Amino acid sequence: MEHPIKLYNTLTRQKEAFTPLNPPLVGMYVCGPTVYSNVHLGNCRTFISFDMIYRYLTHMGYKVRYVRNITDAGHLENDADSGEDKIAKKARLEQLEPMEIVQRYTLDFRNVMAQFNALPPSIEPTATGHIVEQIEMIEKILDEGLAYEVNGSVYFDVNKYNETDNYGKLSGRNIEELISGTRDLDGQGEKRSPLDFALWKKASPEHIMRWPSPWSIGFPGWHLECSVMSSKYLGEQFDIHGGGMDLKFPHHECEIAQCNAANKVEPVKYWMHTNMLTLNGKRMSKSTGNTLLPEELFTGDNDILDKGFSPTVVRFFMMQAHYASPLDFSNDALVAAEKGFNRLMEGITTLSVISPAKESTFDVNSWKESCYNAMNDDFNTPILIANLFEGIKAINSAKNDKASLTADDIELMRKTLTEFTFDVLGLKLETENSSSDKLNGVVEMLIAMRNEARATKNWALSDKIRDELAELGIQLKDGKDETGFTIN
Ligand SMILES: [Zn+2]
């Protein structure tokens, strides 16, 4: 590969050259949402970051199989295998079937992702669609002697596993510290050690999401689904596993342990984690009201915002930070991002009005090279965007005759700018939308003029407006109170 990519591997804690197991194929798994409420902005950042990574790998010629799951069962309210299933709880509170909750929030999630122009993954498997495979993996782990059954539930034996492997290798925690950090040693009930985690839980009578298994009628532990679905669709070993950094422990640590226990191989070559979002410098939290839904961001319907911002501007704002750095949302930062985004778009349009010169005063080839260098350095989108603006500066200078570009260089800049802006960063030109808004406004105005003509019985003028609009493919429809229209 002409441009080697380096990425930061959480597992080894260093930047490494990206060498896929079976090039040009790349397997990438990202932990998806638990669909029991509207997707929150922090999760959106994770999925938009991996969308950018998916897009760039594809741009570089890799054939990426991108798997992102939907958690539709088994995610309990807290990590210590207790509390209610998040989806079942919401279903109980809203008096709906759990699958109605799943359907509603899966659609909401997909809709928000589409608004952010995130490409759908290659496979979007669900936990409830893979109960059989989850039971099979538990049987394998039991056969290896690394899990045990108590009263119809099955737990992973962390201490036993740690005799031959290293539980904590991803998060950098060690087992003694973890045990001493456990607050409630008495409340473990069935577990041999507080670190053990559930692979299968026997359902209590009120637990409505339940399936038969060799051990009890119950449900799988939350960590299990990702191990099962990643190995089913990407193989026992695959290239990239991603997720938010809050999933590193215990979720991803448990995934590693389950796969090593069942399949006897290290499942993932590169672990990648995205950082968190803050809002006005503070943690987002529903309880303090310091929270913002994607929809509120688009409409401006939240006290912290002066106005709404388009999904593309929000995406651009996110891309201005490195995926592994924290990012703070605020009205002012979004306003600044909107200005920057508009400047980028104007620069790209300006390219088509520059008259070519005999010589270039701007080194387009090395500029293009630095764009690739930025992305190859652990997908550094803020550096890429800074480089794109260097290009925009040269374009604006050429427009004002303070610099010059040859026809070939203009073409190369157009190609490079559009590839990075639209294909890799996943931004969209927004003029299409605004010009259709303008057209609607013009038709509304003509309808108002026609109404005035009709009020003064000027039938010739009112018919003329109707007929000439029809000739343009715009049909007026006179209703009882007002006139509607369709544009073909
Ligand atoms: Zn997961």
C-alpha cells in the first residue's frame, strides 16, 4: 500500500502500522446502541467517528466488512449483573411490548445516523437474533472449565481464566486492584468472585424477555452478544474492534476473555476507542439537565442553543477534533464550526470560477500528500481539515489574482477536496436543500398573488399564473381554505 496507515491500538498502548489479517479485506466491529431510548449525542460521536474510519479505509482500497450490533436484550441497568433489563424496564414503564421499544428506538437511531450522513454498516445483527449462538458459546466456555453453573445461571470464572491469560490486558487494570476496589463483597450471591460476570442469567418471574437454555429459562449476559456476533460474521480473529472508551472496562475486557476462553485465540488485532463529549465544559447528564438530543441540536429547541445547526455542520464540528480527544459542545463552538464549514464549501465552489494560469504558485502535490499524511496518522481529521483550509486559502488567492493555478492543478485540487470533504469526512453540500426551500417560497408567493387576482376578479391573471406554473411542472390544488401545490 502506497500510504501506510498508523493507528493507536488501545491493547498495546501504542501507534502501530495497520496491517490487516487478510488484505484487502478488513473486518471491523463496533459496539452499537442499546435501543431503549433516543440515541444520545455521545454515542453519535462514536458512530460518526467509526463511519469516518470506515469511509477512509474504503477510500484507500480496502474491502471493509463493518459489523455494528443492536443490543435489544440482556443489557441490565448496572454492570454488576443486577437490576432490570433496560429495554424491559422501559417497556414496563410505557406499557408496551419490549419489541415495540426496540423497533421505535432502532428506527430513531437509524434516522439520526442517516441525518448525519453515516453509511449503514454491512451487517447490523441483533442480540435476540443470536440466542442460539450465544448458548453455543457458553457451552464451549463451560467445556473449557472457565465458567460454572449456579441455580440456572452461568458465570465466567475470572480467577481461573487469569491463571493462563491476563484479565485486564485491555484496560490496564490488574485483578488484585479490581478485587480490592469491589465495595460490596457480601452482595455477590451466586458468584465465586466479585469479578465474575454472567454469561447466562436465570429469569426471575417478572423478567419478561426470556428464552429456554440447558440451564434455565433466562437470558444471555450483555457482554456475550458482541463476542458471538463478531466471531460469527468476522471470524475468530479480526482486524478492528471499536467503541466508546466507557466500554473498555468491563465490556470489552469481558469480550476478550470470552473469546479467548471459547476459541483459544486473541480475537482482535486493533482495539480503538473514541473519547467522550461534554456540554459547556460539563459532563452530559440527564439528571442535571446538562443534556442535548440530536433532534434539539438540529431544531435549536434547547436552552443552551441560540439556534439550530444542520447535521452536516454538527458532523463537521465533530471532525474538527481527533476521535480520541475529548470534545466540548457549546453554542459558540457550533457557530464557529458553521462559519468554517461555509468557508470550506464556498472555497470548493470558487474553484470552478478560477481561470487557469500557465504556472502554479501553490504546490498542489505536496498539499495533497499532507492531507493523506494527516489521515494516515491515526485518522487525524483536525489536521486534515487544517490542510483543506490551506487549499481553500490558495483558491481564494488565485481568485483574487494574488496566486495562480494551472488547469491540471485546479482539477487535482477539485478531486482531492471533494474526495476528502465528501467521501472521507462524509460532509454534504447543503445548497440543494436551501434552493428547494427558495423554490417553495417563490411558489407560495405566486399563490398569494393569484389569490389577490382572484379577490379582484382578475381571472385572466389568476389563470395565467396557474397555467404557467403547470407548464413548469408545478400543479396548484385549490382546497377549501387554501391552495396547495406539488412539484414534479
Ligand atoms: Zn459490545
